[in-house]
Amino acid sequence: QYFQIYKEGYTVRKSFDELTIADDYMFCAVMEDAALCKKLLNIVLSDTIGTITELNYQKTFAAGSSKGIRLDVWAGDAGKLYDIEMQTTDQKNLAKRLRYYQSAIDVGILNKGGDYNDLPDTFIIFFCTFDYPNRGRPVYTFKNFCEGDPDLLLPDGATKVILNSAAAAKETNPELKALLEYMNGIKGENGFIGELESKIREVKENDERRREYMIMTAFEADARRVGIAQGFSRGEAQG
């Protein structure tokens, strides 16, 4: 049992030079560029984004004594908030994770004593390399609607979007199709993809970024070793 935990839980990190847009660290580093982040959001949400007034990387929301969350990319635009995540591993819990993210975000941004109407519209967007809903669609957009009357939406301002790069070939929007294919390692001639490639080269040429990634990787490796050692220790004690 504990060998299985070790085998499944241990992930060998890529070298810094091997990172692509589908790797969490590189995705976050690239999306720190407000212009690129805005273009990406406009491609996904069909040109609805104005001026990005807030942009954070690895933003943390603490939910009191409950489990906190750390968001990859957090952007704000005139009363709307966007959480953008890159997900390459299907942990079979994305639906519940979306639910918890939404609740933690709401608790984190509404001041004590604030009015519920002060809650901004939120968009939680997951870029996935797998098909979590398993319906073969490149994009899934979820909102709350009335059962029996799907045209009646509950105007809570919450939208959840799951993108599935495994179905990139089915996407009809050329820009979004190129983006999903880029997640799969296909570098098309699309202008936005060229901008992403240029930014990735810039990040890889940055020595400070390289050191940051190496330090982060070393910390994660140490944490894995401690966790694995504790798992074996518990297994021996139970044995």
C-alpha cells in the first residue's frame, strides 16, 4: 500500500528549460503580463474584457480555520474577477474543487458586514489537458439554471469554464483552437501563440526566474521525501 502511495505521489519535475505553457509555473509567469492575460481572457470569453485593473500571481485566500486556496492567476476588471488555473492531472475532484474555490473567493472578498450585492461577478476558468466532463467538448461553460426551465438563470454572477485541450480539433474559434493546440505542444502560426512563445523565451532567459524555479522544486522535493518517509513509518508501525 505505501509503495503504491510513493509510486503515484512522486512526480519528477521538468527542468526549467523544458517548461511549456501547460506547466503551472510557466503559465503563471507568462500570465503576469497584463496584456497577454487580457488577450487570453478575451479569447476564452469572446471579447468581453475591458481594462485589467488588478493582477496577482499565486493569490491566497484563507477561509478562517478551513482549508485555504492558492489561485494561479487572479485578475480584476471593472467589477468582475477572474481566476485562471492550469490543470494537467485529472484528480477526479474538479467539480467539488470549483465549488470550494467559489465559496472561498466569496468569503475572501466580501468585507465583514458587507452587502451581498457587493459581490462581483466571478469567472473561474480551468485550462485542462483532459476531458473532465467526458463529453468530448473543447469548452464547457457552467451557470446556475432552473431545472425544468433551462432558460431561467439564477443571476448569482458565478460562471465556471472548463477548457479541454484533448478536444482541440473540435473547436471552431481559430484563436481558441490554436491556444488549446498550443497546450498540447503544437505551435501554430497564430499571432497570440507567437506572443506567448516570445514571453516564454523571455522568462527562460531570466536568471532570477530560473533560481526561483530551482528553489521551489527543491522545497517540493524535500516535502515529498518527508511525506513518503512518514508514510513508510506509519506503514511499519501498523504492520
